[in-house]
Amino acid sequence: MQSSNPAKNRIIVPLDVPTAQAARELIKAIGGTVGFFKIGSQLFTSTGPHIVEEVRASGSRVFLDLKYHDIPNTVRRAVESASALGVDMLTIHLSGGRAMCEAAVLGRGVSNVLILGVTVLTSLNDTSLSESGFRCSVEDQVLLLAEVAKNVGITGLIASPQELRILRERFGSLFTTVIPGIRPAWADVDDQKRTLSPRQAVEAGADYLVIGRPITASRDPEIAVQRIVDELEQAS
Ligand code: C5P
């Protein structure tokens, strides 16, 4: 992606909170200092779509992370509705099949929303895939599903730090990559198992970084963001 993209615009902060009020407090603290806020299932389910309008009204961009996975027509309509809400990025599961992925692209219509394909959730490993009937490794499955994305014109991928390398080797810079599991050296690892620092992730080719608790659980989220921006600026 654009190496000219200012460091702060690469940072996506998940609003992993249960209420609109808690989300507002985070937005008040760091809105304007990061590129995007991510709205996931918890907040969206508890507040409804007006939280998207509220985040947009604050001047921030929105990544709607509801990971659609359904029959093609339903996903097409869901993507239409999300696009109409004015979100900037949204997620679908690439494992929903080629027809479903094509339907998602149709649902985007003329909007500029970036569709991000989820390959294999980082909570799964080779054993879990095998238990679900898949006869291939996580790595092979990621590459297979990235190929589906490429074939239907989906240009964004959610990837784990571990998959960045193989995706770059196979697809070059075709995909805009959004990477969770980021931990600055000064932050707790929490429950993330395989992490990269912001700088390592960008050097490995990440376009956007999803960074939650190092910012949101910090005593001063604004200072935490600034430390990460400084690290990213040194990297570039
Ligand atoms: O607090 P932390 O930085 O671990 O938050 C990471 C965010 O990215 C959470 O919203 C989590 O649900 C999301 N995520 C993840 N790993 C994935 C996909 C999404 O941590 N593979």
C-alpha cells in the first residue's frame, strides 16, 4: 500500500466495549489521532447501526467487522446495507464460497467500501481444520482462499502476522492487508499468541494494524497512540 500513508492512518483501534457510552469515551480520548475505529459484533449487537453514524459523525473512519458468512443473496444484501451506512471497510469470510464472495462484491455496488476477506481465523490451527473436515494445513487453506479473493476481485485481506510473508511471496502487493495481533515492546501480550511489534508488522508488509488493548487499556490512550506513531515513523 501507499508508503506515503501517514503512520497514524494505519492504526485501527477496535471499540471492544459493550456500550455506546464506553465507545464515546474512547472516541473522545483518541478520535482524530488514529485512522479508523473498528466496530465488531459485541458493540454492534448492543447498540445497533446508529453507532456507525456516531463514529462517522465524530470524523473517524469505520471498519465494520461483522464477518459475514451466509448464502450469497443474504451477504449481498448485508454488504449493501453496510455500504449504505457509509462504512469504509467490512469483513466477509472467504470460506463462504466463491458465489458468496462474488455476491459481496456485487453488494458493494459503486461504493468505495473496502471488502476484507477473512481467510482462516487465528484461533484455528491445523488440528481444528482437520476436526472440521478440512484436509489441508492452515497455510494451504489461507493461500487457497486468497486465490478465491483474487479471482472475484476482493482486494483486502485480514491476515495474521505469520501469514504476511507467504501472502506477499505469492501475491506481491495485490492485497491491502489488515493485521491484528500487534504488540509494541512495552505492552502486555494479553491473550495474543503470535504477535509482531507495529514496526515489525509494517516492515513485513502490513498496510493497516489493528491495535486494541495496548491503547484502550492504557492509562493514557493518547500517549499510547503517540508512542506507536513514533515507532512507525522511525520504521519508515
Ligand atoms: O486488544 P487486541 O489488540 O488483542 O485486539 C485485537 C482485535 O483484533 C480484537 O478486536 C480482536 O477481536 C481482533 N482480531 C484478532 N485476531 C484475529 C482477528 C481479529 O485479534 N485473527
